[in-house]
Amino acid sequence: GNLTVRALSATDMLILKCFAARPKDIAHAKALIKKRADTGFVEKHIETLKRKRIPGADKALDFLDDMLDQI
């Protein structure tokens, strides 16, 4: 009765997959998109990080665009 479990949402996981952008993340990212991860939020969030000059944000945004084009 005292156990609390916390997990990342599909949207949070998609952000992480975009930043990792490894070949093995492609299938998982597509599955997260199909599970209705909030891709609009993901895109806006990564764009915000890009404006803040967070390393890898441009690559993450490219990865997301590629995944959306393939779905």
C-alpha cells in the first residue's frame, strides 16, 4: 500500500529518444509517436532548447522531423 511508482510519459520518452538519436532509437521513437506522444509539445520543447543553445537540440529536432516524415 505504500508503493509509489513514477514513470516518464510517452512524450518525455520521445524527447529523450530524439536527443539520443541512435539507430536503435528509431523503432522506439516511431512506436511512441504512434502511441500518441504529444509531438507538438516535443517539437516546441526542443525548439526552446535550441534557442537556449543546448548542445544536440538541432540534431534532436532533425531526428524528430525524420521520424514524423516516416510515419
